[in-house]
Amino acid sequence: MKKEIIILSFGLIIFCGCAKLAHLEELLTLKSFSDNQAQQVKYVEVQDKKFALLLEAIKNDQMKDHPDKKEFLKTFGQPILAKRVVENGVELEEYLYRYSAKLSGSEKVYVYFDAQGKISRWRYVEPEKRK
């Protein structure tokens, strides 16, 4: 009887290990997904902090402290969206900043850079009031 219990226990250990190996790829995919989500949350937190700094710079009239694109990006990070626009025959680079996870109802800041990488102007957009 003791011998049968030992054999049964040994068999269970082996089969449990085989089941784990059979689903190893799926388990690794889930772990990778979990790790990636943690990185995404961290990225959103960092970007939102930088956007809060940008809002503070605008409200305290400190945009002149970040006159060129290199300094601006170093301080406030990459924009949510960057595109080229033409205004009055002049090509500008438009950067959009907002809170990362708020798709609507968020404050927005548009920053425009000229061909030399200097801030041409910026525009603050208040969030739409909900009715």
C-alpha cells in the first residue's frame, strides 16, 4: 500500500510538470503581457507628470524658459501627436500635448516650432464643459 502511494505521488508530480510544460508558451505570453502593462502604466504616469509641468509653465508664463525644440522635448517629453502644418505660407511643426489616458474632456496644448526649431507660438485649449 505504501509503495502504491509513493508511485501515485511520483506520477502526480511528473504529470503536473508535464502539464506546466505543455502550457509553458501560454504562461510566458501571459507573464510578458503583465510585464508590458506595468511598463505602460509607468509610461502614462511619466507623460502625465510632464504634461502637468507644461500646464504649469503656461499658467506661470514660463514658456520663454524653453525656447527651442531640443530644450522643450527634454523638459516636457514627446508629444501625443506631431505633424507639419502651413500657416500663412510658413511651414511649422505642430505638437499636441494632453493627458495620455484622457481622450476627451482634457486640457490640450498645441506648440508650434519654426524651421529653425524655435517655438513660434503655443495655444492652450481648455477642456469642453460637460452638459
